[in-house]
Amino acid sequence: MQLDQGEKGFSFQKEGPLDMRMDPTSELTAEEIVNTWGAKELSAVLRDLGDEPRWKRAADAIIKERRHQPIKTTKQLADLMLAALGGRTRGKLHPATLVFQGLRICVNRELEVLKEGLAKAMEYLSSGGRLGVISFHRLEDRIVKEVFRTASATLKKRGGGKEAPLFRLLTKKPLVPTTTEMRKNPRSRSAKMRFIEKVES
């Protein structure tokens, strides 16, 4: 729900401060990244976390603009990306989509937090307990896939001294939304769900 609150600064469709913090007590904001980070660091955010293929053009446009004035609002950045990366064509993502994605992931340390959360969740699973994770981004899904695959292949000593995996992978391929679900909920279009089960002791 935070994504729909303009004052949180997540959406390029709503005017708001360039914030993007899920936790308002965190220090780092998207505004700080956009206005103070060097070209190399900014480019890495857009390229590696945003998956923006035109990351260099986007980073150059940001650096050029901030020399004239600070970029403080979501609309400022969205308009800048619209001008730098080209107008939106029918059925395509808004030019600012991946730039905003990269900034949001960076501000909230989403990939690091995901790894920490998976480890804790799996640690607290009871025998026979299942963990399901829905990811909305390629990098997130890759982490879930690798963690689940490693856990289901790692041998542990069980009763009688035998070695066997402590977890069972329940989804070799991720579950994805149906066409009907995507029509009802467009945000589900990129969702992938994976399950793992803790084996009975």
C-alpha cells in the first residue's frame, strides 16, 4: 500500500518527494542518491538494480540536470526520464519505471533484506512446514531460486546418522499468474512464487 502513497515517493505517477523509504527512520533517500552519488555509483544502481538497458543515458541526464537544479520530486525525475529515454509507446513501460525500481531497491536494501529474511524464515520452520515466496523482480527471484535450490541439495545428518536434505523443493519452476488474474490485477504480471518444505525429522 505504501507504493500508492504519493508522499512516500515510490510512484512516478503521483507527485511527491523523492523519498522511497519503506522505513521512514532510515537515513538514505532516493533524493540523496540522485543528487549526490557519483556517476559510477549512480550508474551501478540503474544498471544492476534497475535493469535499465539505457542506464548510461539515464545517469548522464540526471547528472546534467542536477548541475542546474536539485532533483527533489518524483515528477521531476519522471519528466527527466521521459525526455532522456523517449516517450512512452503503447503497451510499453513508462521510461521512468526501471530507474525508479533501481532507486527503490537500493534505498531499502531489498536484496540484502530478502536474503536475511529467507534465512530466518527457514530457520524457524517446523518439520513439515512450508515457506512460499512471491517475487516481483528478476534479481529477487534469482535469490529465492538459489537459496531454495541450495537448501534442498544440502545434506544434513538425520536420525540414525544418515545424511539427507533438510528441505524439499516443491516448485522446480515458479508459479505465475494466469491471464485472468493479470487482467484483474495488473501488478501480478511479473509475480513468481516458489515453495520449499522442511522435511519431517
